[in-house]
Amino acid sequence: MSAAGPVFLQGLALSLGLIVAIGAQNAFVLRQGLRREHVGSVVVFCAVADAVLIAAGVLGMARALADSPGIARALAVAGATFLLAYGWRALRRARRPQPLTATEGGAALSRMAALAQAAAFTLLNPHVYLDTVLLVGSIGAQQPAALRGWFVAGASTASVLWFGLLGFGARWMAPWFARPKAWQMLDALIGVTMWVLAALLLRHALTAGA
């Protein structure tokens, strides 16, 4: 369990850093939470979709990289570069923070319509595949085989926590999400976290190549 804990936390921190951003999906979940409309269904769909994509990415990349240590190292370096750039963008956003807001207006949605919109915001966004399947998948695939499940669990837990907070805590958290200062602090934390994860990934790549 001593080795599983850090791997679980690495997956949790990576996924949180990627998912916590101002975007259409988060705004939609927040809107449903404010309206108290099919919140559970929307939260479960978004969290399960993330978990499936993350697991598919980790398992698929693990198979692809099993006999290709050179490609694994190259992907580790590429992933670290992406995290460094992502962290830099988060720190830049911290200089010009913007709020996450969602209107409570508009026509009521049926459960199927709400799920259809959640699916569109989740699955039609190309960045979700870059983040969950390629980036998270390639990093998770480089964990020891016995610990990959812990990495997937950590990354999936991040989705459950975040979407649950957005949906079920909307009434209490909406004022906080609407404060640019709060997002400034959050983006600064994300930037530092991404840089720490990039350093760990580079160390892993160099160690594996030694």
C-alpha cells in the first residue's frame, strides 16, 4: 500500500489539474446544479465517461508501450513538456483570472436531453481525448503493472470529486466560482502541481533510460 498511495495521488493530482478549468462542460454541470435538474444523472455520466476514457487510455497505452521502451521514454518526455506548457498557461491565467458562471435561466431539460448535452460537451471535445486517453493514459501506462489500477482509481476519483462538487454543491459554491480571486489561487496551484508532475515524469524517463 505504501507504493500505491503515491501512485493514487499522482493520478488524482494530474486529473484534477486537467479537469479543473473554465469550460463548457463545467459550466453545464454547474448550471444543472443551480437548477437542481437531473444533477445526479449528469454528474454520474461525466464521471463515468472520464473513468472509462482514462482506463481505456492507460490499458491501451500499456499494451502499445509494452515492448517499446524507447517510445515510452519519448512519450514521457513529450508528456512532461505538455505539463510544463500547461502549468505555464495556468500561471498566466492566474494573472488574468476569470470567473466560472452559469445561468439558471432557459427552458427545463428532460433527463435524456440533459444527458445528451452532457455527452456532447464531454465526447465532442477533442481535448478530452488528448487529456484522458493520450496524456493521462501514457503516464498511467508507465506505472508498474500492479499499480496501474491505483493510478486509474486516483484519476477517476478526481472526476467524481470535481463533478460532484460542481453539481451537488452548486448552490453553495457558485459564489466562490464567480470570484476571479478564487480562480487565481486555483490556477496558481494547478500551475505548480503540473510542474511538479512534469519533474517526476522526467525523472522517471531518465531513470528508465539509464
